[in-house]
Amino acid sequence: MDWTNPLTEKRCRPCEGGVAPFKDEEIRIGLSLVPGWALAGGKIERKFGFRDYDQTLEFVNAVADLAKQEDHHPEISFGYKACTVRYWTHAIVGLSENDFICAAKVNQMPGPV
């Protein structure tokens, strides 16, 4: 994996057909590049806090827009002042570069307090 280019400058690529899930070392490196994210149950996740429901919902919608742009869809759960975003690559039943690309882009979004 080429980790030299910033993740935020990359685009997600289809992972079907021969792409292997990341190994532990690749996951460790990927997590070092996306502050705030952690490995949980084979997925990477981050919890975000907000000042109110409107701000939370704006963030959720921004993450959904990113998912459409990258064609890589997270699991999102949210409530009044909090949101959790989880990424993993369904097609390979594991983690791929796409998960870390999207996590890095989510980290750039305005909103969380």
C-alpha cells in the first residue's frame, strides 16, 4: 500500500475481485493517519459530539454526501448531540484503503465540537 500520498487526496476504488483485506500492520498504519478513529469489531469507528440536533443532522448528511461521492458507505448512528461513524469494506469483509480514505475526509468536515 502506498501511504505517501495524503488520504484526503485519494478516491475510493472498487474492491471486488481479488482485493485482500488489510493485515494488522496496514490497519495500524492507517489508524495512525486518521486521528480519533479506533478499531472496533473489525471496523474503524469514531464518535463525534455536537452542540445540538441540527448540527448533528448536518454532519450526518455531509457524511452521507461523501458516501455517495466515493461510492463507499458507512454505518452511521446518531442521536440528539452525538454521531458514530463506522467504516469497513463489505465486499471483502474487512478493512481496505477506502475505509481510511473516507475516515480522513470525514475528519476534515466542519461541525464536531
